[in-house]
Amino acid sequence: MSVQIDLSSDVAVVTGGGSGIGEGIAMLLAEAGAKVAIADLSADAAKSVAEQITGKGGTAIGVELNIADEESVRQGLASVREQLGPVSVLVNNAATWTIKKFADTTAEETQRVIDVTLIGTINMMRGALPDLLETQGRIVNIASDSARTGEHSMSVYAAAKAGVIAVTKSLALEVGRKGVRANAVAPGTTVTPGSSAFIEQVGGADKLARAYPLGRLGSPDDIAGAVLFLASPLSAWITGQVLSVSGGYTMV
Ligand SMILES: NC(=O)c1ccc[n+]([C@@H]2O[C@H](COP(=O)([O-])OP(=O)(O)OC[C@H]3O[C@@H](n4cnc5c(N)ncnc54)[C@H](O)[C@@H]3O)[C@@H](O)[C@H]2O)c1
């Protein structure tokens, strides 16, 4: 006997799929058979990940898209529908942050972090909702444990991620009876291009890993496994939840 996760009838969009955690998610969803759109601010990064997938025999496209810009989201999603079909799995992974004490964070930086990390996620959810209702789709939002524990020098980011968790739960309430599920994954520190400055600032990966019950930091594959589970029928009775994927660092 064997259990297989088969997403071959799914069209997945992964924002920020051109790097780090998003790249790992895009690769794993493609391995499970999904057609994957890598939606990223960087057209080159999106194209390169899409080519990795097609090189292995999967189906993927790169889509240049800025989640903070509603018109860009509208055009990007229209392009996905045209090339792959209606979206059935939406992974909101793109985000931005600053590593600065609260008192040093400017109004402009605050606005940018909220615009991308929170409003960008909402833009994608709003833009893809008609498709998700049509396909009985699933949303997996990448939050952060910082939203639940607080994070030194990342206060606005933590606040934006708390908003991501709240909108995930609220939408899950509204669309559950229509067959759509929405959950969030909250990663602990995961080694990616985007986290290198943070890891450096807190004294390096080895030092940080000592605080983790499982003794190491995360990899994009660790986060991707949880996303695949929440996108698949194995989680059919799970919605409105936040799954911490953090080697036991956060137990809430
Ligand atoms: N790495 C960690 O330790 C960690 C921990 C907790 C949560 N997270 C979350 O995981 C997600 C991915 O983080 P990562 O470390 O892989 O980041 P990363 O910086 O390596 O990759 C982020 C990707 O998002 C894209 N992007 C940024 N702004 C965008 C926008 N406006 N529109 C479209 N694409 C945009 C970038 O071009 C990049 O390809 C983020 O939501 C982050 O908050 C990461």
C-alpha cells in the first residue's frame, strides 16, 4: 500500500516563487503534479524557477507581478488563467521586511512593509477568489511565528504577518461552505537569501540553531512539505489554522 499526493488537476500560483521558501514550494507542488505559476517581482527569477520545473518534465510558467499593485495582480492572474487555467491553489509567500528597531523605522518603511506583506497578500486573495470558488480551491498563506511571539527589530513585519493570520481565518469562515479552505504556515528561521541578514545579525546559524528543539534551522523544503499537505486532500477537514513549522521553536 502507498499514499500518494496527486495535484495533477491543480493550477497553483506561488508568489515570491523566484527565491528561497517560495522556490522550494513551487518545486514541491510541481513534483506533486500541479501546474505552477511562479509569480515574482523578478521576471528573471520567476523564469529561472519555471525552467527548472519544465526541465524536470513539469509544467510551469514565470509571471512578473507586484503583489502590492492591484493592477499588476489583475494582469498576472489573467495571464495565469489564460496559460494554465483557473487557479485552485494560491500560495501567498511574497513579503518584505526591514530589520530595524521600532523607533528607527520610518513611516515610508512602515507603509512599504504593510503594502507588500499584508495588502499584497489581500490583493492576491481578492484577485484569485473567483477562480478559487470555481475550483473549490485552497489558500495557503505564509505567515511567520513573529506574528505570535513578537520579533525584535521586525515589529511592523510582525504586525503585517498578524494581519495575514487574521485575514486567513476570517476568509476561511466566509468561504468554507463554498468548498474553499484557507490556512497559514508560520515558519521559524529558514535559511534563504532573504533571511541571511537576519541570521547574521543574531549571531549566525549555529548559534541560532541552539535555541531550536530539533537542533537546526529550517530549509525551504521543510516549509514546502507543510504547504503541500495544506494544499492537498490530506488536509480536507482543516481550515482557518496556523501551522508552525519551526523545529519546535514555537509551541503555541
Ligand atoms: N526565511 C525565514 O526565516 C522566514 C521566516 C518566517 C517567515 N518567512 C516568510 O517566508 C516567505 C519567504 O521568505 P524568504 O526568506 O524565502 O524570502 P526571499 O527574500 O528569499 O524571497 C522572497 C521572494 O519574494 C519576491 N517578492 C518580494 N516582494 C514582492 C512583491 N511585491 N511582489 C512579488 N514578489 C515579491 C522576491 O523577488 C523574492 O523572489 C516570506 O513571506 C517571509 O516573510 C521567512
